[in-house]
Amino acid sequence: MNDTPRAAADEVEERWSVLHDLEDWLQTPMMVLSFVWLLLVIVELVWGTTRSLEVFGTAIWVAFIGEFAIRFVLAPHKGTFLRRNWLTVIALVVPAARLLRGLRFLRFARAARGFRLVRIVGTANRGMNALRASLSRRGLGYAIVLTALITLLGAGGMLTFEPASEVQGGFASYADALWWTGMLLTTMGSEFWPRSLEGRILCFLLSLYGFAVFGYITASFASFFVERDAASLETETASSADLATLRAEIAALRADLATGKASH
């Protein structure tokens, strides 16, 4: 009777092992595809898309779906796997809207803008995971590179949701949106605040990210300078100790000379 639970536990452990091995094997190619996908999304948000870019993006999206499906099949606990990757699931479903443009509900601008917002967030999440896998041991480098990618992606989203042609005081170019996003992430802000719902949501998410990551970056730099000052203090302390030792030796030498003179 005890063999059945034991066998089930061994099977679960084996499936997790196979899943981890597969993730390690696919880490590099999926990381490259994630960065290419992020670049395609930024290009589409800023300059629009072409038929060739759509085909290329669809091929990458199909690769993402295939990779996720294999991981889902191998995962022992499906519910736990889906809960851990719910944002990935949404990000994979949203691009399917391109294949369903004929449906009536997708003709509404609000639905299209909402899908675009979800796609931006999902792309940022995939880029974050790819960077975490490649820079897992370089905390500060990971934060800086990720912040640069979030800034580029966020600026493209803000240009899409808050263009000057549709919103008073909006962004006339990608450079304007990039500058505004940089000011927002550094918590400096600007005189313009989004008018659309999607723009406000994206602005809120960017603000949360900026508040968190720049606190981490500031703490990292502060730690670096504190450690540097501590090293300087240790050097000074060592020098002081050497000087004290030298004084003691001189005093002992004087004492010896005085003792020698007294004996004569």
C-alpha cells in the first residue's frame, strides 16, 4: 500500500526534474526571442507595423506558445503552474486578437487599446524574465538594463495612448515620450499627466516600478560608497597601528640607551 504514494512522489519529482532541465536547455533561445519580441513591440508602438514584421512576430508568438505548452504538459501540478504564470498566459492570448480582427467586438477602439496595454505589460514581464535568467548574479546590472528596456517600452506605450493628435498636451514624437518616461521613472515628473484610462494605468505601473527600482539602485550605490569608506577607514586604522608600533619601538630603544648610559 505504501508503494503507490512513494511511486507517485517519485514521478512528480522526476517530472519537475525534466521540466527544469528543459527550461535550462531552452533558456538561451527563448531569451533571444524575448528580446527580439520586445524590439518588435516597441517598433510597432512607435512606427507601426508591416506585413513582414507581422509574419515574423506571429512566428515568434507561435514559438512562445509551443514552449509554454510543453512546459504545461510536463508540469506535475497544472493549477500551480498556471497560477505562477498567469500573466504569461494572458500575454500569449492577447496576440490572438490579430487573427480575429473580423470579430465585431474587436472593432471597438477601447477593446483594441486594452489589448495593447496588456500586450505591453506582458512583453515587459517576458523581458524581465529573460533578463533575470541572463543576469541573475548581477543584481545592479540587471536593474539598470531592465530599467532601460522598461523606459523604451513604456515610452512607446505612452506615445500610443497619449498622442498629441488625440490628446491636448500629448506627445508629438517618441523622443518626447521617452523623455517624459525617463522623468517619471526618476520620480522627477513633469507637467503633463495622461488623460486616457490606458495611459493612466501604464503611468501608474511605471511609477510603481520607478519607485521600487530606483530605491534599489540608490541603495546599491550607497552600499558601494559605504564599503569604499569602510575600506579607507580600515587602511587608516592599519596605518595608525603601524605608527603606534613604531613609537613603542623608539621608546624601547631610548629606554635601552638610557639603561646603557646609566650602567657606565
